[in-house]
Amino acid sequence: MSEEGFFRRWARLKSTGGDAAPPPAPLPEPARAPAPPAPAKPPSAAAEAEARAALRAPLPTLEDVARLTPDADFSAFVARDVDQSVRRLALKKLFADPHFNTIDGLDIYMNDYNKAAPLTPAMLASLKHAQGLVTRLLDDRQKEAEARAQAQEQLPMPEQEPRPQPQPQPQQEPLQAPPSTRQGNA
């Protein structure tokens, strides 16, 4: 391990973008005869024509955006050198198409769940019925508890044998330490 330390080594490698160890030197290859140069391929006529047309075509303007329809080709408006305001307006026009405003069914979180849906009269009636049912059940349980308490009060108390009183334990004197004798440092 080198003497430079982990953090210095890490910082050096991070700043230089190098590997932990220098790559091994490549082995020398035997000398070869130079290959004849490949004949240059002329670019295809179609590619050349497209390149010239791209250079000659003027960049779209706001007037071109005004003439756009949903079926138009928007590729010229998203090219590299098009003005940002022209690009933005063209994309606004593209996404104003109702085709892009359809709900796909996966937008489960788009609803406002703070507003309660209106309840139908049948649902309200069932809720009132449930409220009365719960009240009756609670009243019945309370009445049963009161009846049990009254029944227990009316039951004769069985005679109980007197419990033996616990015998008092004789108190013991607390243990005392034996008297100490003074001893010197002898």
C-alpha cells in the first residue's frame, strides 16, 4: 500500500479520473504494411438533399404556429435552433387537441377527495336506521347491566365465617453492630 493514505489517493484518483493502478503497457505489435486507403464513399443523393434542405429551410415563426392544425407535422417546431417562444406555442397548440385530454383510468389520484359525494336518500335512510340500531343495542346492554346489578343486590348474602385475625408477630430488636474497638495504625 502506498504511503499517501486512502483519502489522498481517493482525492487524487477522483480529480484525475484515473484508475487505481496504471494500465499495463501494451505489447509492441509486429510492423505491418500500411493498408491502402479506402475509397471515400460519396454521400447518398437523398441524404445530401435533406442536408441542403435543412440548411435552406427558414426557421418557423409565430405566423407558422398560427397556421398549425392537429394533423400538421410539428417536427420543425422542436428543432434545435427554433426560438423558445415559438416552440412553446406550437406545443401548446399540439396538446390542446382533445385527443391528449382523455382520461385513461389510471389517474386515481386526480379527484378532489375533500368534497363528499352527495348521498342518495336510500343511503341516508340506511344511515339513520343504523344509528337507531346502535342506540337500541347500547340501551339494551345498559339495561342488562342494571338488571344484573339489582339481582346481585337482592341475593341474600351468605353467612361468612369470621376470618381469623392475623396474630401479631413479636417485634425483634434491630441488629446492632458490635461495639468497635479502637485500633491504631500498628
